[in-house]
Amino acid sequence: MYRFYVEKSEIQSGEVRLTGEDHNHIRNVLRMQPGQEITVCDGEGTDYLCRLKELDREQVTAELLSGKPSQTELPVQLVLYQGLPKKDKMELIIQKAVELGASRIVPVMTKRTVVRLEDEKKEARKRERWQSIARAAAMQSMRGIIPQVSPVIPFSGALREASGLGSAVIPYECARGIEETRRFIAGLAEKRAGSVGIFIGPEGGFAPEEITAAAAAGVCPITLGRRILRTETAGLAALSILMLAFEEDGAEGEAAGN
């Protein structure tokens, strides 16, 4: 069944209105007709079964038949604190992080970050592009939410923000062995941590004093194995591990790739 995303404000009085690209896709590309059914997601975790009512030149109107929580969301919020990488690596990181279940991506300026977004307009354009990528990845992977890409913040600010999460980890090559990582991740899953932050450094990694500050703030250093991973790989590896630890059997198993 075709799936579309709308703002929650577009759902009113038992109906939903689809405009813009969705309107064009339904009316002119798919050539759907009144009476056919679609799935509409409000981007906040609820899916609605809808029946098309009217398809005019400006919008598509559909009747809401039923609503239910999305079956594709993890039972934990995973927040990726990503050290800002060079060039367009952030685009790949955002796309794959969304596919793997991240609920939010926070670009972070660290001591070894090379990229500097000092121009507010330039940063705003970057964020707009990043959010567009997050939206497209959410649609492709049938997410129940559209993960947000937050404004760029300094490392100290990221630590303060992460203090409000249930737990946080920072992959580090000098951390204890992999068995310690397994025990820690299993403990998070067992106690059903409601939110987990993942700190990933830029190309040069974290400075030793940043690791010290993170540990002092309650962020647990873990190892991802003996190999040194690139910044665009490390976060995705950590997200994959946490996704496997927290993923629950789906009630319907309808997600692509399952």
C-alpha cells in the first residue's frame, strides 16, 4: 500500500489533505481513483489507513478509516551526536542513521573538527539540506517519525544535553575489550533504557580531554572492536548494535527488508 507523510495539522475532522508533490504523485503519476486506500503517517509515530475521496487540481482529500502506532519504530530513542565531518559525509551519515532507527541527529563541533560553519545562512542551508535527506530516508525506510537534524552545537553543549538521556556511549579505541561492550549493551536492553546517546568523533577522533570530560559526565566509553573505523562508519556500527539489541518482533512484519 502506498505510504505518504503529512504534517499533523493536515489531519482534521476525520480527513487528511495532501498537496504539493504528494498530490501530483497520487493524481498524475499513480493515477489513483476515489475509493482506493493509502497509508498516511503524521510523522510523529501514528499511521492512518485512509480512503481517497476527492482528487482535484489543488489537493487530494482522503477519509481516515483507522489509526495505529507505527510498527517500524524502536522502543528506545537513539540520539546520534556526530562530530562534524568534512565534505558531504554528513549526508551519508544522516541517511543511514535514519534508516537504522536514530530518532535525532545532532552535529557537534569538537576540538578536532576541521569544518567551521561560521556563517548562519550557510548553516541554515546545510540544515535544510540535511533535514530533507532525513525526511527522504524516513519515507524510504517506512519510519513512523521524521527524525530531526538539530542545529550544530559544541561538544560541551552535547554533553549537557545528553545528561538528560537514559544513557550515553562514546566509542573509543582505548576502551575496554569487546566483552565489556557486550555486557554494557545487554544491560541497556535489559533495563529498557528509554533513550541512548551515541557520541562519534570527526575524522581525527576525540581529543583525550574530551574523552575524560565525557566519562566525567557519565558517558560510557566502549569499544567497537580492534579495527579503527572511519567517522562515517563508527556511528552506523554503533546504531546497528543498538538496533539489534532493542529491536522487537513486529506484529505484522510488513517493513521492507524484513
